[in-house]
Amino acid sequence: MAPDQQPTNIQISKRGDYRDSYANSVQVRMTMWDFFLTFGVMSDANAERVLIEAFQGIYLSPQQAKALSNILQQNIIQYEGAFGEIRLEPQSAAGGVIQ
């Protein structure tokens, strides 16, 4: 930003249909033009079956997906600095998917 340039006033408002939801599963698909994130809740899991109930899909441009990745990484670093390392469950060596 140039020294004489004023910062942009950013205002965030919530639409009438805004909802908070909890997700413990995110599936990601990508094409040349976008990323598609499907959020869901894993509600039942055993050795034979995993049930994930998807509730929201979001399309992101590649640029917005990269910006999201960067801001998540910054926040993970801050979280781990405050609360300790986040450990993921071990995945199978045969191409296991992290949910």
C-alpha cells in the first residue's frame, strides 16, 4: 500500500440464510477452473463402513483456494503455538484418505 493510500474499509454482514455448522469431514474435488469443497459430518464408522452426511458444497476459484490454504496454515501455526501440536490419526499406507 502506498504511504498516502488509505486502507479499504471492509464490512462483513451475514445474509438472512447464514448458518453455522459443524463439519468433521471435507471432501475436495478440483477442475481446471475451480475447487469444490463438500462439508459433512461423519456420524457412523466401523471396520466395514463409514457414513458421512454431506450438508454443504462450496466452489472456490483456484486463487481463493490458495488464499484459504495460506490463512488456514497461519491459523494452525498460531493454534499449535498456543495449544500444542495437532496430531492426525495414522492413515493406511495404501492411499488412505484424510477426512
